[in-house]
Amino acid sequence: MKPFHSTCLFIAGLLLGPLAYAQVAVVAGAQSAASALSAEQASALFLGKSDQLPGVGAVTLLDQSESAPVREQFYSKATGKSAAQVKAAWARLVFSGKATLPKELANSAEVKKVLAANPKAIGYIEKSAVDASVKVLLSLD
């Protein structure tokens, strides 16, 4: 392998390494009646198989933009599928009239802002973005 290629691989590893180990939290607003969520419940919600959260009822799902690095990490850890596979599944559900797409927001700060105003919403953010405005329902490490 030529030195240039080795250097490129090393730099790519440094840049992408932290993304591979990003910790993600499924969260609700601090005022939400939601308490905890199992991995199976999170998967069912974010795959459109359920819209109910114990103690809360029907929930509004908050997604992050396709350009947000946390999105791919979340779907991989929560559903075992890529963000593209989840998007395709949602497209089928929406086309058949069985579901409404999650509300897409730009980033974790936007998710926290919407959660503060809607106690029946849940979303996901980087674990490092967790603060007193949200409660963690599920940690995906």
C-alpha cells in the first residue's frame, strides 16, 4: 500500500471513529408522563408498527434530518436497519395510509425545543446533548 493511501485511511479512521461509537438517547420532554422504553418498543415506534407509548397514549415521533450523523446511528442501534431502509418502510406505510411520517427536525437542539412544548412527543438525540429539559427513556450505547 502506498503511503498516501495509508495516510488517507488513518485520517478517515480518526474522523469516522467517534461516529461509530456515538451514544444515542431516546428522549421525551421533562414534563412528559413517559418513563421508560424498551428497545423493542422504540423499534416498533420508529418503524411505524406502533404509535402508542405506555402511560402516554399516541405519540408524535421526532426524527432528525438525513444529514444529521446521529440519525444513522439511531436507526442502526434502535431498529437494526439503516436509515435508508427505515425511510423505505415509512414510505410504504405512508403510501398505504397506515401511518404519518415522523416530524423531521434539523438537529438535537430542535428536537429538545419541540419536546419541551409537546409532552406527547418523543425523539432521539446524542447522549452528550441530554440536559434537564429532557428525560431519557432509553439509552442506546
